[in-house]
Amino acid sequence: MRPAFTVALLALLWLAVSGSFTLPNLLLGLVAGALSLALIRDHIQPDGRRIRPLKLLSLVLLFIKELALAAWKVAVLVASPKMALKPGIFAFPLTVDRDFEITLLANLITLTPGTLSVDVSADRKVLYVHALDCSDPVGTRRDIADGFEKKILEAFR
């Protein structure tokens, strides 16, 4: 993606998030976008992989769905008189291998209510995840692998 297009996209995103569609706010978004790109430009290494917009949209829709489902499950757990919680930490073997992909997966897991990314192993092959209900870690691993991780691989490879 060309830097000018990326800065414009970040500025539009800023306008949408802030909810203020004024010229000064647009200028602030452009400056913030340009500064953001300037700060990370040395850390971006092109590797020939492309972003697939429709697959990325699919990932966003999956996140929204999982967010709603997890929020409902946590609300039901917390509101029930008998909190039958089995919290725990489990190891999730990573298929994603790039820093960006690992970070995105960890953030998606953390943003989903009831789960929290705790750490990544030194060899970047395992992500440790805390779950509010860890009664079925095998099923949770499968859900992450077949959900977020699969969609990330589809969108960014």
C-alpha cells in the first residue's frame, strides 16, 4: 500500500472513531497517520505477502461474532448464582509465525471477553492463554485454530 493512501486511510479511520468530521480533526488525523507511519517504517519488512481485503473482512466479522458470543457467555457466568468457573492457563501451539500475525492473534484473544493472552514462548511457537472457563482446553485450542488463526492466515498470506 502506498504511504499516502495509508495516511489517508488512517485519517478517515480517525474521523470515524472520533466522530468529529471537521477540517481541524481531519488535519489531526493526517498528522497522526503520517507520524505513525514514520515511527514504524523501519520495522516493516516487505516479504511479498499481500493483504486479501475480503478475507480481512471475514476476520473482522468473525471477531465481532466471537466478541458478542463471549460477552454473552461471560455475562451469563457472572450473573448466575453459582459461578461454576474453572479458570486456567493453557498453551496454544502457533501456526502463525510472523510478529504481526502473532501480535494480531494475541490481541484478538485478549479483546474477547473471558480470555487473555499471557505470554509467547521464546521460540515464538506457543502462545499462553488464560481462560475464565478452562474446562475444555482442547476445544478452546481448536476454536482458536479454526477461527482467528485460520482467518489471519487467509487474510495475510
